[in-house]
Amino acid sequence: MINNIKYETSAFSKKNILKTDKKQIVLVGKSNVGKSSFINSIANQKRLAKVGQTPGKTKSLNYYNVNNEYYIVDLPGYGYSTMTKQEKLKTSEMINEYIHNNPNIAHIFFLVDIRHKPTNDDRIMYDWLIEQNIPFTIIATKADKVAKTKIDEYLLQITKTLFSKENIIAFSSESKLNVDKIETLIKDNVK
């Protein structure tokens, strides 16, 4: 379990991006993929990250300070957003600014929903991650929602749809499936 994690701040525009030399673990994924539940699960807290009832509400970069040593940064989700065209543009500029001018990103977790075939947006995100040349791991969330015997089948579907070469970790914030693997990955990347 990752101890002593607390919400620190949110950035809603390029000028609010946190200036820090601490390493950062970044979360990307569709609006309703379970990023907030993922954060709550690894922090072993129920209400650290607000789990929205409406997908696409997060329009900011949310910074979670871990033991004053590094940050977990939750990026706005894509896909279902209720944002206007102008808000989308502003958000996308902010994300690009954050990623491209940030030597402190240690690792990216790309969250996809295990139950659904990755969408075109997921495919675009995967290709974009490959281009960034930043180490990343694909996490298949909501694994408690499928039969244990079917998990490998679902993971294979994600691999084939994304044409990915990476191992995919099945994860559940409910049952804590593979939370230990994720913690190890985080700790290895922020050393």
C-alpha cells in the first residue's frame, strides 16, 4: 500500500501546471475508466479522489502528493466529456504542455476497461504514448466485473485491438487484484 498520499492541487490551464522537480506517475484513460477508483485503491482511501457520477467532469490535472517524494497526476479523461470545443482545445493544449515540457514523468499508466474492446480514442492514445517515448503500462480496470476464467481472454482482446507488445495488468479497485504489482511498478519508477 502507498502510504501518506494526499490531494495537493489541480491545474485548469497551462499557467497553473505545477512547477516541481519531483518525479511523477501519470494516469491517462477514458472518462469513465476508473482513474479515481484506481487512485483510491492504491492509496487505500475511499474518498481521496472524487469518483464522478457523470463521466467527463474532470477538466484539470489533479496532483496527489505521495509522502512528499513524488506525485501521482490524474489527467482529464477523454471520450465522454461534456466539454465545449473551446474547453477541449484548452485541455488538450494543457496536456500537451504538461507532457512535452516535463522531464519528471517517470511512468504513465494507461487505463482501459477490461470489459470493452478498446475504442478508436484508446488506439489514438496508445499510438501517442508510443511516440512520447515515456515508459508506460497498460492497466485493464474493472477486472472484478468479468469471470476470473475469462480475464486472459479479455486481455488478449485488448492486446489485439491496440496491437500492443506490452504486458497488460488486470486490475480491480474492488478486489485489489494486482494492486501489489502496481505498487511495485510505482516504487521502481520513482526511485
